[in-house]
Amino acid sequence: MSSYVTRKTPGDTKWFTASRFGMFIHWGLYALPARHEWIKNRECITEEKYQKYFEHFEPDLYDARAWAKAAKAAGMKYAVLTTKHHEGFCLFDSKFTDYKATNTPIGRDLVKEYVEAFRAEGLKVGFYYSLIDWHHPHFTIDMIHPRRNDPDAFEQNQDRDMKIYAQYMRDQVTELLTNYGKIDILWFDFSYPHHQVEPGKEWMRGKGKEDWEAEKLIATARALQPDIIIDNRTEIEQDLWTPEQYQMTEWVKHKETGELVTWEACQTFSGSWGYHRDESTWKSPEMLIRMLVNTVSLGGNLLMNVGPTARGEFDDRAKNALAVYERWMHFNSRSIYNCTMAEPELLETLPPDCRYTQSQDGKRLYIHLFAYPFKHLQIKGLAGKVEYAQFLHDGSEILMDEGKVKHFSEGAAKADDLLVLNLPPVKPDMIVPVIELFLK
């Protein structure tokens, strides 16, 4: 059994750490301008001008069943959908706002369709809910609000009351956790109390847990669904730590206690979360696989984002990226699901250009070859510890030697604790081949 113990949290994370791979879905009105999900902020767009996207939101090709099948085929075990992003638009039929999908030309509760479709495919269901709301009349103007540069921004704030907004959030979270059955993840986003403001504009300070009335917000969620997993972006520690757009180099630790925590890296296929027609920094197939492997090798989950188009489909670039995962996970998912960071004594044996994952029961060690070696993979410290070796993608045996590399060349490696895996000279047709070792 794995010896790693993570900090105890309120929710049930057992299924989560077994799943390891999920789909993030960023979708909203920003899919229409198609130039970043923060467009309302970046271009300081007024409510009046942003309204055209609301009036033309008609994702007629939206088929949640197709999304769910694509996620499942890619090897993803759960999903998290933006029920409301920073722009304030709700994909669900909330009775607390008119700014919702049911009042647009599509006229449907899109969250309901998502829940039903993903649940039907056996996937866990998560909701993203933005703490930020640039549409709500009581969300105060601050340094990232689209109205921050208005000459009368200070005056506009005088009629705004964050307590009213905090109650609005509790009301909507109550709807989300009451009207759609069991929800597995609640992903809040995000707090920013330490953002710098210009001298004399302290009233534009960032927002944190006091503004969200986060304790009440989380208590509301826990009362409705006690086992739900909640992230820590309200500024109140819960179940999940969420490094964003960053590849960790070690297991995430609690800042104060140093304890290992349950964590999930959230990443994008490209440089934007929402659909961005002209964005061009799409990740290579090799990078996509390496990010997943690297994350699990450090005890984490990967939440990989898709930004659907304004018509409700994944575009061809996203489909191609999902196809990369689909092919690789079809053969190699055993090295991802129910796996974690290898035990410390095994990590000491890690060869160059490789990543280990280990099954939670400790019986199997997986070697992910980031660079393919010529004929021999030499692993110091594993001699006498391996019962059998095979490529994972086809189950073909890999012959092993111990103590030395059996080669006529003078100076071939020798060591009592050396395990030598004899590989074919040609790399298998697989992005990041995986070797499965059955440990004694």
C-alpha cells in the first residue's frame, strides 16, 4: 500500500485520487467574441455593449452527450463546468437572475443537460462557480472590474453592497446543489485580496473571504452535500489545492504544516480557457501526455480544459487534443488510474528522462519513458526487486538482467544492485511508452 498520507479534509476525496484525470469546461457568452474569457475585463466593455452576446447566444449544436462521450473516450473520469464565470452569465435556470441561458435564444437549462449526459456516461459531475460577477449590480468595482476606468467609478460603488451579492451567491449555490442531484465537486474561483492598487484608490482593493462571506457560503454547500469536494479559492481551506497553468516539480505541501495535500493541476490545451478563435499556442501531443504523467507522478490530478465554441461544440483543435489522450489512455491508463507518486526508496532509483507512477497497492511500478534509450534501460537499486517486466501498451515481455549490462563493449556497466531492461532498438509507436514492472 502507498505510504503517502495527505492532510485530512472535510469532503470525500477517495474517488478523486483514484480518478486522476478530469475535464474542465469553460463556456459562456465570451465564446461569441472568441478572444479570451476575460474580454469584458480586458476591453472594459460596458453592460450595454456586452448585451449583444447575450442576445445572440444560440449554441444550436450543443449536445452534452457528445461532450460526455468525448471526455470518457479521452480517459477522463470527471468534469467541471463553468455554471457562472466572471462575466456573471449563468448557464443554469436560476430564479435569482434574468441573466441566464433560458432567457437567450437557446432557451434551455444547459447545466441540466450537462449533468444528465455526464452522469449517464458514469462520470463524476462538478460545478465551477465564479466568486466574481461583473454583471451583478452589487458587486463592487475594483481593480479588475470592467468599469474600473470610468470617471465616476467611485460614485457607482456607493450604491453597491457586497452583502447583498454574498447572499445572491449563497442562493445560487443552494440552487446548484439542490436542483441537480448529487454533485461531486464545487470549484469556486477566485480570491485576490492582495492585488496592488494605485495610491489613493484603496477603495478598489481586491476581494477575499470576508467579501464572499466564505464561511457562510461553504457552510451552505456542506449542509446540502456533506461529501462534496470543494477547492480552497474562497481563501478558506477545504479539500483541494489547485495550481493553475503551472507544472509542479514536487507534491504540493501545506504552507504551514508541510503536510502533503490533495491537489489538482488545472491546465488548458492552449493559452485561453474560453474559446479563442485566433489563439495559436496549442500544446503538442507529447506535451499533453507529459503533463498528465508528470502530475500523477507527483501525487496529483490533472484537470484539462476545453473551451466550446459559441455554437456549442469542441472545435477541431480541441478534438485533436482529446484524441491524443484517447489513444494513449486506451493503452496506458493503468499507469494513471489508482496510481500515485512512487515510494521514496523507489524514487531514488529513477533513471534520467523518466517518470515513475506506482499503483496504490504498491505492487506495480510504471516507468514512463520521456526519452527512449538505446537498447538498455539501466536502473540502479532495483536488482532483486522485480518479478516481471513488460511494455504496457501491448503486454510484451521485456527481458531483464541483473548486476551488469550483457554487452561485449569494454566498460559496460556493472553493479550489484543494477537492473537492466533490454529494450528493442526502435521506439514503440507510442507517445511516452510505459514499462510495467511487477514488484516482488
